[in-house]
Amino acid sequence: MKSLENIAEIAISTGWGAADILHEYYRKSDLSVDNSKEGPVTAADLASNRYILEQLKGQLGTDDFGYLSEETYQEVFDKTGSGRVNKDWVWIIDPLDGTKDFIKKTGEYALHIALVYQGRPHVSVVACPEADMLYCAVLGSGTVAYSRSGGTRSPKVSEIDDLSQLKVVVSRTHRDDRFNKLIETLPTGGQKAVGSVGGKIVAIIEQKADIYLSLSGKSAPKDWDMAAPELILTEAGGKFTHFDGQPLLYNQGDPCQWGGRAASNSLCHGELCEKVTQILRKIDQ
């Protein structure tokens, strides 16, 4: 198998190509939308997904790697009766994260490509097409930010170590009463609204925010929402865990990430998780 660095180069090239596809569709005035029960799906989702799978499978094959994407998960489930791909190395792909923002033309959408080994991410790409930026992380090697113009840099999370000064990045949608009560009660330094999960984590590594919180309710975020953003955060110095401190695991059969998750600049992570757990316990009484 190729080295992780060589695999990351393939993921970066694939990410830029998929970003170009989304960028082109974003400018179309007439965009077909299928409002499925899991959320809207556009022609852009499908075109990006097709391109990413063609590129990765074409260059890396299927002997060593499995593939799990938002748009093909149901096919995997229908064939096997389980959503788990029976490989140690699995690509987990969200070809368009933030479809509602894509449709509403906020520009705050992203795409995620992650390679996980036995449930944990080792390579990830998060691309933000409208910002002309792509972020890549390799486990143990840090996160690199690439601009469309060719520049590179190594983003790092903030060094704020006072919970009351940390800014929370939140959604404009996907917020129920329970989450709103949590955010209103949590003693932090304000909020910043960003659309996609990838965009939220980018905001943290770019020091525009410090905390991201996610709760499941009737539904839950999926593996493809979290896997790639997690690694670009942790390799930039942050933390991303369940509220009890346990790591997120991917490709476990059910793609839903049930429960609660906290992403932060790491310096107050334990305190943050403890405070959130205490607040939710009171809310749920």
C-alpha cells in the first residue's frame, strides 16, 4: 500500500477536483433538488460523489480500501444488511456537507474526504470551495491549509484557556430547544454562526471560534459529517470527543453518531465536557 503521505496527495488532488465541480454547480440558477427524508440531495452532491469515488478507486483500487459515502451508504446496507464496510482501511466521504447552505447560496458548504483505519481517521481533507481553501491532515504530521493560489501554512487552534472567553460556533439551522437551552446556559464568550460541520471546524483551526457542540435527537450526525473534520482539528492542536471523553469511532455499522460530541481548542476540553454534561442533566430532568 502507498504511504499515508502519498495517499494524502491523492486525496488533496481529488478534493480540489470535487471542489471545482461544486463551485460550478453553485453558480447554476436552476439546481435540481430531491428532498429525501434524510435531507435535500442535489445534482451537485451526486456529481461530486461520483467524481471522488472514481478518482480514489481508480488510483487506489478496492483490494486494500473500502468506500463509504453519504450517497452510497444505502447501497452498502442493502447488500450486506449492515452499514459497516468490511475493510480495515475505509474512505468515508461527504461529497457536499451543508447542502442547505449550498441551496440557499450562503457559500458556507464544504466537502469531506477521510481515510479511517479500524475506525479512526488517519488522512483527511476538508475543502471549502467558495473560500478557495483546502485543509489536509495526516495523523501525526499536522494540518496544512492550501489556498487555490498555491500558498500553504500550518493553522493552529487558539491558546485561550478560559471557558468564559471561548466562542462557540453554531448552526443557523439544526437547532432544537434542548440545544438552544444548552447554549444559553453555557458560560462562554459568544457565538459565531457557520453552515457546514467542515466550515465550523475550519473556523476553530482558523481561530475564529473555539468550540463546536453537537447533540443527537430524533436523528444524529453521520460518520461522513465528523471523520474528516475531526482529524484536521486534532492535528491542529484541538480535541474532538464524546462528552464523556471517549473517542469517536467510524465504520461501526450504524453511521449515526448518537449522543453528544464536543470539539474545542483543547485547553478547557475536560471542563467544557463536564459543564455541558451538568447542564444537560438539569435540562433533561
